[in-house]
Amino acid sequence: MKPHAILQNDITPSGNDYAIVSHIIERISEDYRDQPSLEVLAREAGLSPTALQKLFTRWAGLSPKGFLQAVTIDHARRLLDEGMPLLETALETGLSGPSRLHDLFVTHEGMSPGDYKTRGAGRVIRYGFHISPFGRALVMVTDRGLAGLAFADQGHERETMEDMTSRWPNATYVEDLGATSPYAARVFNPAEWRSDRPLKVVMIGTDFQLRVWEALLKVPMGKACAYSDIAQEIGSPKASRAVGAAVGANPISFVVPCHRAVGKSGALTGYHWGLTRKRAILGWEAGQMGDGTQLDMARSG
């Protein structure tokens, strides 16, 4: 074999390449919970993101992101094998770290069981239909914040309205696009997902439903959670079926991400507003993450 052929296939880093690669490996291995981006790693290495990507891939056989994912998943599997619930595992491994905190920066409150039992009596709920990436959206608000978000296929707005008003039949409903437009603009515009101006949400349901919906708020974009794991999270490990019912009854679709709840096998299962819309929402979220990230689960079912 000719000498130059040996050099062309040699993956051994030259010069200070070894120091750079070893530093990146150590950094990722120790700080995977922070989920450091390629840009951050490249800046620390004194290289451009493209240069670091090529160097690391040539030496390690996979990209820095691929190595980070491998380290994260390996640690997640160990935690799950030790019995840690899925949501706690996601938090521990950084899968819902600073860049993946709940995407809408929601601040929420739940009405008391007494309020729920009155079925909305004494409450004024303002509503309006708006264009959204997933068809016509029905937005419902109270003086305390967003209370309802539903979807309607073309020509089926009446059915959607009846579905939502049946949840709180004693409330007073007022069509008011002026009140609902600001919420619609914020919910579907990622540029408005700001931590310094959190979206106010009021959840109207039973105590059990509220606990399920609060657990859903912890599932980060790009991830999914099985009904059984939600049941475990809320301290009712045998209540998977009841959890499924509560997920289906979620009145604030998209914001409280019931579309991220899946069957234990990872199957998408049902969605109150249709599986096609569920797939569309998950695909849209993957696009918002900017790197084509696919829906995954921290463990297989």
C-alpha cells in the first residue's frame, strides 16, 4: 500500500486535534444534563461548528450530537432500569433542560373542586374561532386566562362549540374576538413563547384531571410519555385507563400537550381532535426544534 493511502485512511487526530476531541468527549460525558449544543462546544474548542463537526465525526465515527444522544440515552436507560419514573428521568438527563423547558412557558392554576362542581356557574367565558396551523381553532378565555382550546374541521365549528360548552354548561358564553385574538396569536407563534411574559392558563376539571394535565405540562417538546408513566407520576400507578380518559378530556389542547401522550408501546393511539391532527402537531413541533428531531421515548415500551 502506498504511504499516502495510509494517511488518507488514518483517523488519528494530529497536532492538537486529540486534545480537542478528548475535551469534547469529556465535556459531553460529564455535562450531558446541560445538553450542550454544537455551537457551544465549538466555541469552547476555538473552532467553527462545521470544523468541529468534521473533526469529531472523522475521529469518533459519529457527530457530537450523536455522541451526546448516545450518552444521554444510556444514562436514561440505567435510571429507568433502577425504577425512576419517565418524567423524572427526562428531567435528570437534561431532556427537558433550559432549551426544552415547556415551550409555551405556561403559568397555570386550577379551579377548586367546588368551582368545578358548579359546572361553570357564575363564570363568563369569552370565545372566538381563529386560523391556526392545524385548522380552525376555538379559543376560550376567562378573566383569569386561557380556559379552552379546541380544533374544528371545516364546517364543523358548531360541533366543536357544543363539545366545549358541554364541559361547563352553566357558564355564560360571549363571542369576543377582541379578547381571544391575543391568546391565539401567542399560542401559535413561537416568537411569542417568552419566559418573561408567561401564558396564563386556568384549568377547569376534577382534582384527578388537574394532576394529569399538570403532568402533561412536564413533557417536553419532541418527547412522548406513556399513559402508564403519567399514572406513576401522579401517584396512581394502576390508573392508566383513567389517565387516558383525563388526557382525552383535556380542554386546553396543544398548550397542555395531550398530543404527546402515547400508548405503552409508543403507538400514537387516539386523540380527541383526530389522529391526523395529532400527527400534524407532532410534525410541526419537530420542525420548530429546528433539526428534524423525531418523536421519541426515553425507553421502548
